[in-house]
Amino acid sequence: MTDLAVHEHVGLPVFERLGPHASRAEQVAHLAEAARQIRIQDLKLVHHARAGHIGGDFSAIDILTTLYGAVLDISPDRVADPERDRFILSKGHVAGALYTTLAAFGFLPVAELATFLQPLSALNGHPNRTKVAGVEANTGPLGHGLPVAVGHALSAKLDASPRRTYVLVGDGELQEGSNWEAMMAASQHRLDRLTVIVDRNRLQQGATVKETNDLDPLHDKATAFGFAVAEVDGHDHGALLDVLAQVPVQPGRPTFVIAHTHKGHPISFMSDNVAWHHKVPGEAEYHQALTELEDKP
């Protein structure tokens, strides 16, 4: 690994959580800056590795930042605490976004990001719980994470534990039937400490979700499966915080959060562009994206 490669990946600040006396405005500003820095680092990650899923990374980063920066009851020194909250990234192909978020909040050494997708690196293209602290489940094959999350939530209920389980799924991923079987089980067992978050960017590999296998009316379908449903702007940290921190939304029912996002957000040439599902920015694109992120207030 070259010194330049390492240098590219040591600029990410590590963010502490704000204390309980921070105002909502302070909390939102803190999360927004963390998300901006995470995007800058993720852009460098993908550019250097010449691989990754930057469009999906960028649609999910605000959700991940809000969870790790303000919602999840977990810290770098409590990754093995039985009473920690659980987070499962079901859309495991956006592992780059998870790794950069974990590094930004102290779970992973920032310098290790330089090894992303390198031979023998722990930072694979899909997260591995035996290799990376803070990863709760090996994910990648779509439709697996939500069933695993239901298992975690059921275990917490059997333990009479207040710990919560959050799982992030892609909207295209919901075309997998295993998710709906898992949702039936979650409703049957009244797992109200379970929160399913849908990264609703309306795009999947090669096409829109609607063109491939339309999910609408998603709100009504989730309600029919026994979930309390909330819809939110998935790039609004305040709105995300308001919903994700208030689990259960309805006692006795698992929560289903439809987070409306944009693939590639907020980069002008990436946003809502299906080509960026699995594409690496060239030199000009890289520098333009970096400029757009660094120019944000």
C-alpha cells in the first residue's frame, strides 16, 4: 500500500456523541457534518479501491449517521455487551458506507479504511461480523438481513430485554419473499423493539424498482403485515432522529420506516441516476464530487 493511499484515508475526523444537554439544533448540525465527512471519505474509499457501490452508499449515509451518531445504544467499548442495541445492514453491498460510518464513530481505526477491498483485508465488499467490530451479521445475499434481525428481536423479547434491533434494507431488496415471511413472524410475535428501515431510493441495479417489480403501495402493504409505518425524508437528520429514537412507534407492533432517499445524494451527476448503482468515478468525476461535498456549509 502506498503512502498516498494511506494519506487519503487518514483525514476522516472521529466524532464523539453530543451529551444529553445538547439542543436538537446542535444535534442535527453535528449529524449533518458527520454525514458530510463520511461521504467525503467514502468517495475516497471507492475511488482508490476502484470498486464499490457509491450510489447506494450515499443514499444510506444519513440513516447510518443518525443511527450511530445519536440513536443506537452502543459504543466502541460495548460491541460485545449482551444488552447493546443491534444494527444489521441487510443491503450489504453498501459495506463502504458502513465501514466509513463505523470509523467516524470510533469503532474502526480510520487508517484501516485504506485497505478496503485489498487482499487479506477485513474490509470486504460485504460486511463480515468475525472480521469487523460492530458488524452484527454477514450480509450480501439480499433478503437475509431482515430475517436475522427478527431473530435478534425475538431473542431480546425472550430475554425480557429492552435492547432494540434496527435493520436497513433496500427497496429493491423487498422483492425477495424472505422479507415478507420475516415480517409476518415479527408481527405474530409482537416484536415492537424491531425497526425496519427502507432505503427508498426507488432504484436498483439496472432499472427503477417500479419497472422491475413495483412495491407500491408500500405503506399499505407494511400496515397489512402488522407494522406501525412512518414515512420520512431519509436525508433529513432531524426527521430521522425524531422517528428512529422513538421506538416503538406503536406499542405491540414492529416499526417500518420508509426513508425516502436519492441514490447518489447529494452529488449533482449521481443523484437519482441508476448508472451509479455500481460505478466508480473517473478522475474528473471524483474531483467534481469532492468539490461539491467540500463546498457544502
